[in-house]
Amino acid sequence: MVAVFIVAVIAYLIGSISSSVIISKKFAGFDVREKGSGNAGTTNVLRTVGKKAALITLICDVLKGVIAIGVALLVGSNFPEVNRALLVQVAGILVVIGHTFPIFFKFKGGKGVATSLGVLLMTNWQVGLICLVFAIMLMAVTKMVSLGSISAAVLFATLALFTSGDRYIVEGNYVVFAIILAFIVIFNHRSNLKRISEGTENKLDFEKLFKNAVEERKEAKRRAEEEKAEKERLEKERLEREKAEKEREEKERAEREKEERERREKERAEREKAEKEREEQEKAQREQEEKERQEREEAEKEAEENDEAEETEEVSEESVEENNDEENETAEETTADNTENDEAPAENVEDMIDDVIIKNNEKTQNDSENPPVENSEEVYNTEDEDTFFDGKKRKKIRRRFTTKEDRKAIEKMVREAEEKRKKSSGENQ
């Protein structure tokens, strides 16, 4: 019983694969059950979709019956104790039922003629051929496919009564099997029988089919040309889009490159400008430094010239003083008595210089502008009149230990003292 159940389930599932629905959707884009007679069979596919689709549907439906019987034989070989003829008959009946009431397509299928033909060809191919030829002849005469199918089913049940069991693929009694198959086919054509009796059954016009075939070929050729033109158009549009896209990308790339160049040029110009400004600043700084250096050099040169002028003046004064000293020495030799008179002015000059320096130091300390000048007694020694009045040393003392004002006052007083001395010496002579 397990083997029978397995065969029954597999056969039913095979029959439930409605090839007409699948092919109609593939070829025409619609469900064949929604067009024509509403039957999911080869004839309706022929009327609504075309001969090519109908031929493929017929072959697939026949193969369903062949495959179901093959599965039954395979299972029977693995279960030797089970009646193989029973397995073949169960498979044949269930595959036709699955085709009529497919579980995968809401139990709305075909009428089982093509699938029954596949089962019949597998069980007894001689009987199957006889039924096929008879159905084709009857269809050609009456131009009614339904009448040919019903007549072939009745013929199969009749021939089963007179065919021995050893002529089938597996020896057994196939009368009941033939009657059940015939009943299923006739039951599925009950609406066709009603229309036949009423004389309203649709007839198949073979001449029209031939004309339709020619038209279909022309239509197929036209569709092929249209598809080719459509493909060419789409390809052309694709190429144009690619070209436009490429041009757009090139334009964008060119713009990006231009922007990048402008940015780099701008940065370069800014760098050059900054470098130029920096160079100008450095140049200005160098010029300023050069100017300052020149000013320092001029100041130093001027100072040196002043020093040279002073030294020249000092040399001149020293020469004059030496001449005066020589004259004074001559006068001193003759007038020794006048020595005291000569000393007095020196002492008076010395006291005058000390007074000037002290007053100027006090004034400088009060104003906090210059450092205090040391006392005249610490600055120079006045014990030796000859040393004090020596012109060269006197100049050095004045430049080193006195301010500018002090030097001017001292020089004035010294000149006055010397004039007095010369005057006094002249009178004595």
C-alpha cells in the first residue's frame, strides 16, 4: 500500500503542472484560462496563443502521462511484492485527475485528453496509435476536436474489452482502467456534448488555421522586424546616452581641471606676491640698515674729523704756548722779583677752576641729567704750577674730567689769567 500511495501522490503532482497556463503566460503574457473557451488545454492555446505554443503544450501534456507511468514502473521494481499492473493503472488515473484538477493552479485545469494519450501510449502503444488515428480522422471530417477526443476515449474502453492483458506494458486486466479513463475524459467534455447536441459546438477550420499560420509567420516576421528596429532604436538611444554621459563627464572633468588650474595659478600668484612683498621688505630693511650704517660711518667720520681738528688746534695752541713759555722763561731770568706776582694769578686761576667745577657739579646733581664731576683736587694736582699750566696735559684734563660748560668756563678763565700774566710780564720788562 505504501508503494501505491507514493505512486498516486507523485502522479497527481506531475499532472498538476499545467503546461498550458505556464506557456501561455510565457508566450502571450496572459493566462489561457482567461481567454477563449477558458479551458487549460491544447485546443484553447491553439486558438488564443498560436500553433507553436499549442504544439509545445501538447508535447508537455503527453509527457506528463509518460513520466507518471515511468515512475510507477520504477517504484514497482523496488517493491516486487506489489502488483506492478495496479501501480501503472493508479499512476495513469491520478495523473489525468491532477491534470484536470491541478493543486498548483486552484484546481482548474484541462480536460485530460493529451495526458490520457501519453498514458495510453505507455501502457499499450498499438491501442494508443489506433485511438490517435481515429481521433484525427474524425476531427478532420467533423472539424470538432471535442468529438474526436470523446470518440477516442470510448474506442479505448471498447478495445480494452477485446485486448488480452499480456499486450500491455505490464500484464494485467486493464478494462476497469480503460473505463475510468474514458469516463474522466467524457465527464470533462460534458459542456461540449451539450453544445454538440445543440449544434453550437465550435469547429476547427483547418484552412483558416493554414491561413492563420501564414499570417502568423508574416506577423512573426513583422514582429521580429519591429523587435529588431526596437532593439536598434534602444541601442542607438543607449549609445547616445553613453555619448552624452561621456561628454558630460568630459565637460565636468575639463571644468574641474580648469578650476584646479585657476586655483593653482591663484595660489602661485599669491605666493609670488607674498614672496615679492617679503623681498621688498627685506630690500627696504637692507636699505634702512645701509642708511643707518652710512649715517654711523658719517657720524664716526665727522667725530674723527672733529677730533683731528681739535688735535690740530691743540698742536697750534701748544706751539703758541711753548713760544710764550720760552718768552716767559727769558723774562723770569731777568725779573726774579716778579715771581710772586706770577704765582698769584696761577693760584687765583686754580681757585677759580675749582669754584666753577664745584658749582657745575652741584647743578648737575640737582638736575639728575649728568653724573657728578669729582672734586678738582682729585681730578688734577695743582701743587706744581708748571704741571698745571702745561698746555697738553691741561687739554686732556679738560676733556676727560669736565663737562662742556666747565671746559668753556675754565678755558675762558685760563685765557684771562694768561693775558694778565703776559701783561704783568710786559710791565716788568
